[in-house]
Amino acid sequence: MRQSRIGAAIASAALVASVGGAAVTAEAASTSSAAAGPVAVSISSTRMITMPATVQPGVNEFVVTSAKPSGFQVMTLAEGYTKEEAEADVKKGLDGGKMSALRRFEANSTFIGGVASLPDKPTRFWVDLAPGDYVALDTRAKTDVDKWISFTAVGEETGAAVPAAATIKAVRATKWSNKPKSISNKGILTFKNRASENHFVILAKMRKGATLKQVKMFLQTEEGRPPVDFRHTVDSAVIDPGQTVSFEYKLPRGNYAMLCFWPDASMGGMPHAFMGMVRTIKLK
Ligand SMILES: [Cu+2]
């Protein structure tokens, strides 16, 4: 069975950010309290996260600024499941390919949303937060449990709404909805997980003339020139079934492959794209 040896090309920013390096970072939250307006998150060159210790429940706009390419991920941990346990399971499960650890991590975590950010380029995302406790991390950080950050959604609802956006959906277990066939090349993208597994989305620009068949073939063989150009990608945070995240993006126009590389514990850690979670979408 193919493991997640996707080759150098695909093991690029996107994959490393969202899967391979799902270890974490963050230090104690700063002390500012909830206030109207966007939630400012900054990630330092040592991947320390600074953000408010409390936010309001409801739809929140986050603005993430990072010194390095980062993957800001918000999640909740089940009662009694500690950051230390999560950290250990990430290491054994996502990095080490031990399926029992991956299963335990998935069973005890709810992925809420987040965004990939580039240096000094503030990037916005929106999530609807129920009141309660959250953890956040930079998925690009090296494993260090002390770097997980905690925050709480408490108080009055924001009353805010997610801006109108093109919407893409994961459906069934590991499929993309067939629609829409095309979206704008920039703006806000809403990613809804209406499937039964955890997912994230990567849009990767296809080379001129490349076909979906070639993309699928490349995933299987990892041979030859990649039919996608991983210099032009955007990737979302991981979200659980039932969750929705909206995030800013801007890419060159063209045809893109839409993929998810989250590892499937029931398939020995095979990334979903290898199981057919790949389609094309036009950015115009
Ligand atoms: Cu997936």
C-alpha cells in the first residue's frame, strides 16, 4: 500500500504544512481581552504565536501575520485529552505513520479552521466559534508541546457574518463535490467539510495542457515531470466533518488540481488524493 511518499514536488509547502509537520507551536497567550474587530495573530520567526487569550463566540475574522511561511491551525481537544498526548500522537501518527496514534489523535481532536500564511503578508480567515476552549498551533513548527497556545471563546456573540464567498465542499467520505466548476482567481474561498473524514484542500496550478489523468498518474507513480506547478498553490487548514472555514487567496488564473492529502487511518495512512480525492477547477 502506498504510504504518503508523494515525492519532493508534492511534499512542498502544502503537504509539509498541513500533514507532515503537524507538530506545533505557541506560547502563553497575551493578555488582551476580547474586543470588536479582527483577531490579530502574529507568529514570530521562532514560531511563537501571540494572540488574544479570549475572543468572542460567533463568527470571527482572524488576521494572521507570520515571519515565516506558517500554517495557523485552530482546534479543540476532547475533555481529558492533553496537549502532551496530542503532541505524542501527532509525532507517532502523522510523522511516524502509526495508525493507532493517528486514530487516537483524530478521535480526540476537532479541527476548526485556520489559514496558511506567507511572511509579512497578513492573511485573513473566518470561522464560527462556539463558546469554549481552543488550542492553536503553527503546523510548520517543530514538535514542542510548550508552543501550543490556548484561547477561549467567551462572552457576547460577535454577531458577525462570513463574507460572501465561492464555496467548495468535501462530501461522502473522501470526495470533492463536482461543483463549482470554476471560481474567481482571488477573493475569499469557503471550504465546507460535509464528508465523514477530516480534510484540507490544496489548489495547485496545472501545467499548460496537463490533464486530470496525468495528475492521477503522477500521484501513483511519482515519475516524470509533475503535471502541477507547486509554486502556485494555496492550502487550507484541516477541518473536521461539519466544519466550515473561509480564507483569503490570490492565484494566477488557469486550471488547478484540487487535492486533499490528509492521511486515511483506515487505509494505512494513504493520503486522500491517492484514494481519488482529486479533481480540477478553473480559476478565472
Ligand atoms: Cu481529505
